[in-house]
Amino acid sequence: MVDHNEVPHEVDVIIAGGNKGGTAGCVVAGRLAKADPSLEILVVEYGIDTKNDPKIVNPALFPALLAPDSKTARFHEAKPSENLAGRSPAVVTGACLGGGSSINFMMYTRGQSTDFDDWDTEGWNAKDLLPLFKKAS
Ligand SMILES: Cc1cc2nc3c(=O)[nH]c(=O)nc-3n(C[C@H](O)[C@H](O)[C@H](O)COP(=O)(O)OP(=O)(O)OC[C@H]3O[C@@H](n4cnc5c(N)ncnc54)[C@H](O)[C@@H]3O)c2cc1C
């Protein structure tokens, strides 16, 4: 949480992208803080504040977050692909405080165990990953 009255001072770690829920940045900050509670960690991020925005808290309004003139989403257009009949895939990311985790639809689905086993990589099969999936959900 930003304290605007706090006197500026040096910190040990700066993480770009994560305050309020920018997912990966928060995980990194949390892990670092747990590993060394004496660390001062500053998490900075980009975008408008979405606190109390009805579109963020009311699932019926979620689709409005993806309107072409959205101030909370950014639309990245990838290169055209033959596998998409020459079309360009659009990748949407959050462009607000909290990033994608602020505007996502909060759906969680665990993949099929055979999909992970097909990777055929030590430590990444379904049995190895299950405790981590349970921890994350
Ligand atoms: C519309 C939408 C719906 C989704 N629905 C689901 C769902 O139902 N279930 C699901 O599991 N996943 C869903 N996702 C995907 C999920 O939200 C993302 O995979 C996840 O949030 C990515 O986390 P991240 O930390 O990589 O990025 P983000 O959460 O996007 O975090 C990036 C951070 O970087 C910050 N940032 C950006 N630019 C700058 C800059 N220049 N300087 C400093 N900081 C910056 C942002 O403010 C943000 O805090 C959805 C995503 C979107 C966009």
C-alpha cells in the first residue's frame, strides 16, 4: 500500500509491476519478504486505480472492461499466423493497477493430468504438480 506521506528512502528491492495484485510481481515480493523479512521491497505499477469501479467488482459488467476504448485493458496484436488462416491473434493484458489480476474473470480450471504428463519432463508431471495446484487454488 502506498503511503504518500512517507519520506522517500532507499529500499533493497524494486519490483516493477505488482502492487494490489499484479500477479507475478506480488508472488516475487511475497517470496522475497518471507525469505528475508528485513528486506524493504518497493512494488511499483502502471495504470489507473480501479478501486470501487463497478466494472471491476460486478461480474455482469466484466465484458465492458474489454471494450475497444477500455482504459483498463491493453490490446496487443501479434503477427499474422498461417495457423489462424492469416489472422493476427490479439492478446489482452491489464492496463490498470493490479494488472490482469484486476480485470480478469476469476475463473480457475486445472489442466488434464495427461497434458502435463505429455511434457515428459522430470518434476513437471501431474503428480509432481498437484500439490502446487492445490496450494494455488
Ligand atoms: C480480460 C482478462 C480476463 C482474464 N481472465 C482470467 C481468468 O478468468 N482466469 C485466469 O486464471 N486468468 C485470467 N486472465 C489472465 C490473468 O489475469 C493473467 O495471466 C495474470 O494476471 C498475469 O499476471 P502477470 O503478473 O504476469 O501480469 P499482470 O497481472 O498484468 O501484472 C503486470 C503488472 O505490471 C504493471 N505494469 C505494466 N506496465 C508497467 C510499467 N510501464 N511500469 C510499471 N508497472 C507496469 C501493471 O500495472 C501490473 O500490475 C485474464 C486476463 C485478462 C486480461
